[in-house]
Amino acid sequence: MSGKLYSVGKVVNTHGVRGELKVVPQTDFPEERFAKGSRLIVVNPQNEADRMAVQVESARLNKNVYIVKLKGHVNINEVLPYKGWELKVAEEERKPLDEGEYYYHEIIGCTVVTEDGEELGAVSEILAPGANHVWVVERPKGKQVLLPVIDDVILDVDVEAKRIRVHLMEGLID
């Protein structure tokens, strides 16, 4: 294991008495990350050295959370300590992406510039409100810019250079 970990969910509570956890997904691939047999790592956010490798026994979507059962954990007392912990995946467990697809951590922190070369700021957050993602750009001066992730707006993404070139449609900056 390389040591580099990426968040895929947060344990928000237990579910029932048979050792199931309620997990808020923080990944574009929850069906894959919480699939039977997936290898994850539970990490204490208060002390990142406090971690344990686990394997998903089963998972199901319930409203906006996943109900996840970890292999070898059969009752509530075994999973109760994980409440508030994060579920992470090791770098080598990540799936390769198609061209034009990016992991959240590759986009957050990227500098955003217009097609005219004006620097807008840096991506601070990614929202998934509906049909498409929205990248939140923090401006040094002024209000945030909410960029819809559509071909008409996002012209070029260079994750190596941490630079995104965009076309500002009318109304995106007030």
C-alpha cells in the first residue's frame, strides 16, 4: 500500500443491531466503492494513525446514505466506535478514469482562468446538485463563481498544471 488514501464516505451512524453502518458517500463511484468485496480503510479523523483495513460484505442505498455491512462485524458494539470515522480507499484501489474524467482531489485547488487569460480564482468545492456537477471558484475579491461542468463552459482541464480554462457564459459572474 502506497500510503496515499482518498475519502469515499463518512460513517454517520449505526443501523440496527447487526453491525451495519450508515455511510454518506463522498465519491462519484459509490456502487463500486461499496460493492461486496471492496477493500476500504476506516480512519479516525481525530487521529489518522488510528485506522483499520476492512472489506465490504454488503451495502444498499437507503435514501441518500448507504447501509454498509463490514465483513467480520456482526453486532452494533463492534461498529459503534466507527461513528464519525471516514471510509477511504488506497490509491492502488482506485479505478482508472476515461479521458475527460477527473477525481475530485485533482480538480480542487486548480486555478481557473477565462479564455481571455483573466484569473478568476481556485476551485474550492465540487457540488452535485442534479444534472451536472458545479465547481465552486473562490475569488480573491468578490463573490464565488459557480461553474456548471458542461462542455460550453469548461474548455480545458490540465490537472498536471492545476489549471482550468473556461468560457464565462452570460450571467455566471454578476
